[in-house]
Amino acid sequence: MADPGGSGLDDKLAYFQAITGLEDTDLCTEILSAHNWDLELAISSFTSTAESPSRAFVPSSSSAPADGAYADASSSLTDGAPQASPGITWKLITLPFYVVSGGIGLISGAVGLGAWVAGSVLSRSLGLLGFVPSREQHESDRLIPVSASAAEAADFVAVFERNFGAASASRPNFLVEGFMDALQRSQREFKLLFVYLHSPDHPDVPVFCAECLCSGLVASFVNENFVCWGGSIRGSEGFKMSNSLKASRFPFCAVVMASTNQRIALLEQVEGLKTPEEMLSILQRVLEESTAPLVAARLEAEERRTNLRLREEQDAAYRAALEADQARERQRKEEQERLEREATEAERKRMEEEEARERAICEAAEREAAITRRRQEKAMSLGTEPAKGPDVTQVLVRFPTGERKERRFYSSTTVKSLYDYVDSLDCLNAEKYSLVSNFPRVSYGPEKFSLSLKEAGLHPQASLFVEIES
């Protein structure tokens, strides 16, 4: 693992204090010295010792090795160096913890062994019956390898959505990644980090999650203005953050931001049951008070981007000038060839335009003759206009130009005959159009061509207008 604080021992000490929540510098120095300044070993030893007296509150799995975000391999400091024995102060301090944790470890080990055997038998039986998927199926579900902290965060988000997401349309968008990754994301986005530590056994937590965190008022404000991270204190990282933030009451929320030397600046912590209005008021106040450093960081980042852009523009301008000089030399050599090609191309285009003009004149004449011929055929197909009578329909056609034409048809005449009538007139140049009535608006398209005027509801009289289709 990479050293979180760089190469200095002071950075390791500061990071160890931020993670464990210990304020005594001498004690932290003694603990780190006892573990040869190996952050991973020191933090793992501290959390496993601190977790043993509180087995009823934190599961035994929380004593697993720390996530990569909190440890330090520091191979340059440990390779080849002899392992230093713990000091007398460290031995005196940790002796009671080792005695208590050893006794509890024996008891919990016996109980855990029996529970593990019973659970294995039950899980195997249900698996054979097809009720429980096998471990291979669970492992094959995750095609992309993730870190332990990201997997823990994903488990927390899944449990939170299952317990509270279905009952509410809104909820905080917890990140599916470790705490340090979330903190770095908040730095990149110039936002504060909203932290929620989940205590499943606390009686106020379900009410707080359902009525406060998942309320539209709080969830929308948090999602818009903060980067959101959550963890269960039953998990390794959630337990470490509860120690680091000194969480004493639940429900517990905090607003933090990254500080210098890998430290975490705690801006606000909210403990106990809160209403949505109270939570929103607290978050608004914290946001207003912490705007200045975020704005300054954003301006600094913008300035860096501006300087980088200026350098890139200068480099691009130099390259452009060099390319321009080379291009001018090529253009001078190619100018004569270009003029000759243009002259040849101009002559060819003139010939093509002349041919196209003659071809267009011929086509226009042919189209006009075809239109005239079609109009004559349409007019002949209509026959003689009938006189007024009970079986005669009076049709008025209005054109887009404002011109009107009126004619009588037998009520048994089809709607298609109306289109033939319009085509026979010299009032419309469009080929695609529809006859439409206004009140009520009805379009007499091709699907109604076979209907008679009476069947189409146009008898005894109708007023239609021509609607040109685009």
C-alpha cells in the first residue's frame, strides 16, 4: 500500500491520529514505534483490540485487515530493518486489553464455531434444494474486482436501498466506493463530504433514515450540494470512521472536508434524531460557512487550468506558425499546377452546365406537357356536371392561394373523384396534398378514396380546403 502521508514519520503520525481518533501524541508515537512505524499493522492491531470489548455492538468480522486507504506498506522503511520490540509503556497500556480480549475471544470462538458448523449445514442443505445460491455464484456475479472498502460500501448501499429506498422516492446518493476515494472525489468536485454512519441496532435509526434522510427536502439538498458517503459501523471502514469522528450517539451524520497533511477537517457533526427541517437548517448553515475555502480552491484550480491552456495555446501557435511557413512553400510550388487544373475544371463545368441547362429545358417542357395531359384526362373522367337535385352534392374547394372552385357531383361519386377534380384545375402545382374539412376537422386521404360522398358525410354539401403535404 502507498504511504498516505508521503515519506515523513510526522505524516504517518498525523494520519494515525486522524483514523484512530487518539489525541495523545506520545501514545500514538509509542504505538507506531511498537509496530516499526507500519501503519497497516498498527491500525489493524488498534482496531482489533478496541473492538473486542464491544462484541455485542460490532461484529467480529470488523477486526479484518484495514482497507488500503488507511494503511502504508512503507517498504523503504521496513525492508531489511530488524523488528523493534514493543516498549514498556505500550505493554502496560495494552495488557488489560489483551487479557479481556483473550477471555472474550475464547468464549466467542467456541460459540462462533458451533454457529459456523450449524450455519454451514443449513446453507449446504438449502443450496442443494436450490433455495440459496452457492458461493461460486456470488463470486461470479462480480466480474470487475473491487477493493474491500468499495465492496463494503456497495453492501451498505444495497442494504440501505432494500430497507429504506423502496418506501421513499428520494434518498441520498451514497457512493459505492471507500471513504478516502469519496473524500478525493469531493476535492475534485469542490464540494463538502456528507458522512452517514449507520447503526443497525439503534432504535432511532429506522425512523431517522425513513423520515429524515430519505425525505425529499433533505435528500435533494444533500445530492445537489454534497458528495455523499455512508457506512455501517458493523463494517471495518464504518467502525474506523466512527472512532475517527468520535461518534458517541446515533443516528450520526457529519460534514467533513480534506485538510492538509492527509488530515480530515470535521466541519459539523449531527448526533441524535433530527427532523428534516432541523437537518436542512444545519446543512445550510455549514454550507454557507464553508463556501469560502471551496470557492478559493475552485478559483485556484481554474487558474491552473487557465495557465495550462495558455501554455498549450502558445505551443499550438508556434506549431501553427511553423506549419504556415511550410505550407506557403508548398503553395508556391503548387500554384501553377492549381491554376492549370482550375482552367481545365472551369471549361469542363461550363460544358456540363450548358448540357444541364438544355436537359432541364427539355424536362420542364415534358413535365408541363404531362401535367396538361393529365388535367385533360382528369377532366374527361369527371364527365358532365350534374344539375341540382336530391342526389347531387355541392362541393366547394378552397386553395392555399385563396382561390375557390365549386362543382356539383352525384352523391354516389367516390372521394377519389374530388381529387381528380382538383387535379383537372390549373390552380395547384403541388403533387402531394390532402382535402380536409374544417368543422369538424376530417382529412379525406387515400384510405377514404373508395367511399362515396354520401358515405363520407359530404352530402348534400361540403366545404373543403387543400392542405399541401410537406
